[in-house]
Amino acid sequence: MRLKEIQRTAHPAWSPAPHHPICLALGTSAQQLDASFNTTAALEIFQVDFADPSLGMKLKGSLPTSNRLHSLVWVNFGEGEDGLGGRLIGGSDNGTVTVYSPEAIVTSGAEAIIGQSDKHTGPVRALDFNPFQSNLLASGANDSEIYIWDLNNFSNPMTPGTKSQPPEDISVVSWNRQVQHILASANPSGKAVVWDLRKNEPIIKISDHSNRMHCSGMLWHPEVATQLVLASEDDRMPVIQMWDLRFATSPLKVLENHTRGLLSIAWSQADPELLLSSAKDNRILCWNPNTGEVIYELPTTNQWCFDIQWCPRNPALLSAASFDGWISVYSVMGGSLEAQQQSRADQISSSFDTMDPFGTGQVLPPLQVPQPTPQTTLVAPLKKPPKWVRRPVGASFAFGGKLITFESPKAPVQSPQPVPVPRQVFVSQVTTETELLQRSRELQAALQSGSLSDYCQAKIHKAPTDSEQDIWRFLLVNFEDEARVKFLRLLGFSKEDLERKISTCLGKNLQPNGHGVDANDLAEKIQLLSTQVSPGTNLFILLYAPVVLDADGLISQALLVGNFEGAVDLCLNEGRYAEAILLAISGGQELLQKTQQTYLEKQRNSISMLISSVVTQNWGDIVQSCALDNWKEALAALLTYAHPKEFAHLCETLGSRLEGERTEKRCLQACLCYICSGNIEKLVECWALQRDCSSPLVLEDLVEKMMVLRKSVERLRNSEVAVQSPVLADKLTHYAGLLASQGSLATALSYLPDTSDQVNTTSHSSSRYLINQEVVPDNYTPPAPITAPVMGGFPMEGHHHQPQGQQGHDPSRTQQFPPGAPQEPSVQVSDNLVSSVQISNPCVSLQLLQALPAERVEQREIPAEHMVLKQTFDSLVQRCQLAAQDPQTKRKLDDASKRLGYLYDKLREHSLSNNILGGLHEISRCVAGQNYQRGLEVHTAVVTSSNFSEIQAFMPILKVVMTIANKLGV
């Protein structure tokens, strides 16, 4: 793509690579005239500012010169500011070599000419500076004259040796890019001489035996010291010959694609696989010298380009000077030239005066500039990325904690033929959470062996806080007999201690007999009962004594008539609760319950509620209304009296009340309630309430408790507990992902939930699929947790040999591939690591995409305001396909259908600027009205005013379709 241009008939020279901003020096070219027949000469410096979207360049400074130039170079020698350091050296048509100061030209301050010499007797057509010592300059002129100049002492040049005979003009000189004392020169007859400046003599001469090789350019290979190229200007032999000095009898390779003689060549110092050439067939080609193929062609005007140069600082840029008087700056990254061509035509038209130059006084009609036949300006990009945009190294993390790295190996010892360099990829296992893996292995070992009691004991000893110890003690009790009794002890309640305290309170010593009853105490109670009634008392007297109308008398009468309910009411009214309860026992269960309820309602002390709950078995009220500071007592009462069917629910209710206060202390107390109830989900939710479970070690704490409680519940139920809770599944999936990222794939797979109904289907199935893909054989030895490559590099191409120590091959592990299908290369590693590891290829990636649920992959809709673009352009392509006859046009249209998809994707992503969108809608309206000429004009305006990276995927093909439609008349 043309980026900048200026109308000058000049030789260009780029500023050296260290200088910024980039500048371009132009020296008026000898033996050429512009349209105005101007015979003056000047040396100008322009700044190439790519922030300015226009094609022009800003003039920084100008210096009139007395001579026109045949050659110009900008050397990185000397000090300077603002990117204008170094020295400009020009070779003029009268044999003068002049050294200029670019800084002085710009500032117009000091004397711009630093040195000048007229040692040469003819035009100085060849200049080049030494890449190792920038103060050394070589020049070539007529009569085989070659001088080596030292910019520190410009007055006394040296010669490389005796002049070659017979004397000829020197058309080019070039320093070797690898050896600083080697210089080459060439003349138009096609002969090249290689000089050794240490010996001051030629060491080899190269000559084409066809005698048709008129040399117009010569360059050394940027990296291979013994190779160079020669370009032929003869129309009968428009070739580039590649020579190797070690085999100098004939060219090593011949590049043939130009149809007329070559005028200039330039070899990229940033990428040796890019060689530019311009010729009299109006073409500028970019070659890959190693393969001999043309990998890029610059779209240029119908003019000969006599000078092309790569930009030293920006390797994608090049300058081209043509005989029509234009200096252009191109980028090899592609583009379009139509807007620039139209701009140039307008400038040519406006340069003529509207008045008749012959004095008639009449106004001339507008200049009719011939329009070329509309042609597709789509230029194919480089067939592979240039070296400066290729990654020299790269690294990427893969699933399972794998680190994939590569680097660009250095080429082997230079050889005449390019040898493919094997590229290696290294696979490393990266471990960052060593403590997590260690604790995970301990948990997994305990789960597999079933020794969870020992595991809990160990966790109790290692617990850093008392609350952590309490949790592990409660978890441990789940694996022991009489768990509810032991839970009471952990809460601080012991039956034995309680009985001992009661006995102390009564002043008696407790002497258990194995049945909870003291025999001596029982005998004393019986004796006391027998002495309460005198020996002479008669039961008849007790029954038929005279009735007294007081409370006792009323109670006696009620009893005599069997009215137990009335007797009980009388006792309760008198506050004789013991007698009321004793009589209620005789009156039946219903009366007893009523009596108990009445009694408990009248008693309002601190113990009455507990007594009420014990008697009525109504523990829900206790759990709902007890003070949370007495949670231990409430939990102890549940452990003692609650029915097994209600116990879990009551514990969860108490835990929910504790958890509701949202403090760390209450959450830990709630966790103990959930452990007693065996509710894994509640335990997980409560534990995560006050902790950030995104931390690996915090998540490890949670999973340890979760899995131990799960195992205790499975032991109690004698069956596995399925993970159906979204909370549990999410934590386990996250934990499995952490383990997988650390390379513990088999363990990670064991934690993934079996069902995914309650979790995110896509992430869950993706995790399971990826882990299954990466699980290695049972005899796999995991690599050590390091961050450097631990697996040997393997070649990307070629055969994979059986490693030492691998004696057998398991046919069951061999994957069957259809004939011709790509197979996964095996990475061979040393014996102490792993016998073989399969590295995923693109097929595996495709299988992974196919394994994901299709219904979850949703494509965004094109915004409604832009749907007209898709409808219009698709309709245009379809009409063209129906009308097209030749196969080439049909292929272009088929390609257009695919490439317009890039436009629709950008519309879905809202990634196009308003300027581009406005232009596309204008083009759509032109297409709808079949005004393709106007559509092409709008297309040109959009391309020239937009960032090409945004539109390169679809704008060129859109122009192709409109051009075809205009041609077909659809």
C-alpha cells in the first residue's frame, strides 16, 4: 500500500535505523528532467510522518547544490539531534563526492558541506558504506575507479587494489554484510569482482558466460557471507542470478519472472527471505531467494522504477523512485492504490494553466486524463509473515498445568542449499500450589484407605485454632459408636458428672450398681414409706371418715365418686401439684397431659421451659426461642431427647439461627450443628460465608471437611451420597479445576460430580472432557514441579523414534486413524519422567469443540440497523453468480461469499468505526440503485480514510464484487 508520495525527480536515501523520527533525503537526479525543464539541483530532507493520514511529507530542510546526483547514501556517522544525525554522501555527475550534514541542512545554521573531493574523473554512480565501520565509504565511477573513503580524513582515499582490466564503468559497489574487509564491485558488462582490503587485491571474479548479463545491481546476502545476487538490465535476460563464491562456475539459482530488464534490487536486512526488484516491465516484485518464488507484488503505476530501498528503521517500508518524477513510500503489508492514482491525476490536471499558452486568450477545455480499464486492486498478502513479525519465542499454558514453549533455533553452518532447521516445542509441568497438592494427596489417601479416623486425629493435632480443633473433633465423632453421647461430652455435658453433682447436692454418695439405682437408698425409701402410717390405722377409717367441707373433704368426695378430673382441679387450685399429678396418672393419659400442660403454664421460671420440652417432647419451641448464648445447652438437649427422625432438622434449625447473625464465631458454632445433623450442603454454605474460597488453600480446607463429613454420612447410611447440590458441585468442580491446573489430573477427575443437572452444563462437561483427554496411564510418573522445560524437545516434522528403555508397545493404546489423516506426534522423554505423552493436535481441538453442547453456542445477531448491508451484499453476490459464465469469475464470487462473512462478524461485534459504517451504508444504497461507479468511488474514499487493519478482510472483496457486477450489468 502506498503511504506517502512526493513529486520529485531525485535519488532517495533513508535516515539510519537509530534515528527517529524517520526521514527521507532526496537529491536531484542527474540525467533526468521534470515536466517544467527545471535544471536546478537541491538536497532536501522530508519527515515521514505516518500519524498524518495525507500522502504528503513534511519538508524539514533544503540545500541548493551545484551538481545533480547519481547516488546518495545516509550514513550513521557523527552526532545529531531530532533524528537528523549522521552524514549524507552524494556522488555527482561531474565526479565529485560531497559529504553533507543533515542537521545543518535542517537548521540552516552552520556550513552544510563538511567535505568534498573530486578524485573521480567521471560520474559517481556507486556508493556504499561499511556496516561494521560507518566511517568507511566505498565509491565507484568510470574507468574502473574505486575509492575507499574515511569520513574522519576525507582528503586521502585509498584504492582496493590495481584497477581491473580492461577499464570499465563501475555501476555498483557493495560491502559484505558478514566480513568487514570484503568489498565487491560490478560493471554493466555483467562482471563482478570481490576485493580483499587486507591484501589490496581481488580474490575472485564472477562472470556470466552468456555475455548478455548487463549488471544493474549487486547485493551481498544479509546472513550468508559467500553469497550474492546480480541483476541484469538486458531485456533479453531479465533475471536475478544468485551466486555462491564457493561454487562460482555457474549461478546457484536464477530468479525469472520479470519480462524486461531489471533496474534496481534491494535485499531486506530484517528478513533475508525478502528480495525486492524493479524492472522495465513496470513491476516491483518481492522474492523469496531461497525458493525462487514471488511472494508479493506491489501495485504500481505504469512507470519504470529506477531505485528501490528498504527503510532501515521500519522493515515493512520501502521507497521507490520512478522516471515519471514521483518518490513513493510503500508498505509490503498490502493495500490499494486507486485513491492515490486519482489524486495524482487531479494534480497533473491542475498543473496546467486554463489559459492557452500560445497567446490566443481562449480558455482551454478541461484536461482529459485517460482512465485505465477498471481492474481489481486486490493484492495478495505475503504468503507467510515476514521475519520481524514472527515470534522469536513463545509460551502458552495448556490444560493440566502444562507450559508449552518454543524458540527459533539458529541456522546451522551455512551451506549452498537451504537446510530445514528442526523446530522444537518443549512441554513443561508447572506447579504453583505445592501445599494444595500435598494436602490433596493426603486427603485422597485417607478417602481411598478408609482411615478417616486417623486423618481426623492428625487434623486435630495440626489445627491452628481451638475452633478448628472443635470442628475436627465433631467430624471425628461421626466415625465412632454412640455418637450422640460423645457429642454431648464435646459440648461439656456428661451423664456421670451430672449424677455425681446431684448426689453431692443431696448429701449422698452415688454408688452405681450397674442399673442406675442405689439398693441401700431404695431400702431406706421403702422403710420410710412403711412408717408414715401408724400400725393401728384402719383403711376403712381412711375411706369412711366424717366428711369435712373443706378442700381435703371435697377432694375426698371427688375421689369417692371417681371424679378424678374434679379432684385434680381442686389440687391444682390449692397449689398441691404433686397430688394433682399423682391423681392424674390414675385418671388416664388424657387427664395427665392436661394436668401437665396446666402445671407448666403456671410455672414461669428459668427451668420451666426445659421441663416443658422434656415432658411434651416439643423441641421446636426450644430451638426457635432459646437464647443463642445457650446454643450448647439447646444442642445437648437435642442430642439427649430428640427423636432420630427430627434430630437432623432441629440441628439445622439451630444452625440456621446461629448462621443468621453472620459473624465468624456464630458461623463456626453453626458448622458444629450441621456436622451433628450430617448436612453437607449447609456446612459448605456456612463455611464459605466468612471465607474467600477462591483461595486454593481455603478451598482445600473446605473440601477436606466436606469429604470427611460425606464419608461419615455414607458410613451411616451404608450407601454413597450423590452430589446434587449446586453449591457442592460448584466447589468440587472448582477444586477439580485447581488440581487439574497443577497436573493432578486423575485426582481431579475423582472430584468432578457425576451429574451436572445442578451446575453449569458447559463448564462442567468441558472440565470433565478436558481432564479425561489428559488422564495418563496408571504407570505414569508425574514430572517434578518446576517451571523450566522438563520434557525433551521434539521435532515438529520428521519421524519419532522409540526412546531407550521402552521395550514394548501396547497395541490397545494405539489410535486408529483413517488413511491420510494427521496423527498426533508422540513426545519422547527421558526414562525417569514418562514413556510417552500425547500432545494434542488440531483434530483434538476439533473433537473438543464438537463435544461441547451445541445449544449453548449462540451467535450474536447482526444489529437491526445493519441487516440491510447483509441483505444487499448477499443479494448482489447471488445475482452475479447467476449471471457469471467463466470459471474464474465464479471462483471469485464463491470466495466473496466466504470473505463477506468477516464483515458480518465485525457488525455483530460492533467493532467498526462510524466512518466505515457510514461508508458501507452509502455503498449499499449505490448497489441497491445499481450505481456501481458511485459505489466504487465511495469504496475508495472509505479505504483511504480508514485504518486498513480494520477493513482488509472484507473491503477488497467488496470492490471485486462491485466491479464484477458493473461488468455483468446485473
